Amino acid sequence: MKDTGGPAFPAHPSALGDHDGMTLRDYFAANAMQAFAKNVGWESDRIWFEDIAKAAYRMADAMLKARNQ
């Protein structure tokens, strides 16, 4: 299982019920995706969207690895 980094915005357990919200990995990936998309552009061919998403999670995984060193 991938290291998710835990919740990005921790809250008291009762505040979210059974859901922990966005993980730190998802938060990192979302921010990386925005930077990648800015360079490629949202109006580009949609074939890039899957590549951008995969690259964003690779960046997030690298960020989590660096964070844990």
C-alpha cells in the first residue's frame, strides 16, 4: 500500500465521521497537477490529462519520500 502521508487537514475524529478527508498524498498530487497543467494548458489535447495525473502522483510520492528522510 502506498504511503498516503495521513490526512492533509487533520480534524477531530468525530468531525468527519468515518472519512478522514483528503490525504496528504492527494493534496501534494493536486498541487503538482496544477503546476503541470499550467505548463501544458487545459485547452490542450485531452490525451495529456492521464499523463498529467500520473506524473502528479509520482511527484507526490517523491515528496512523501523526501519528507520521511
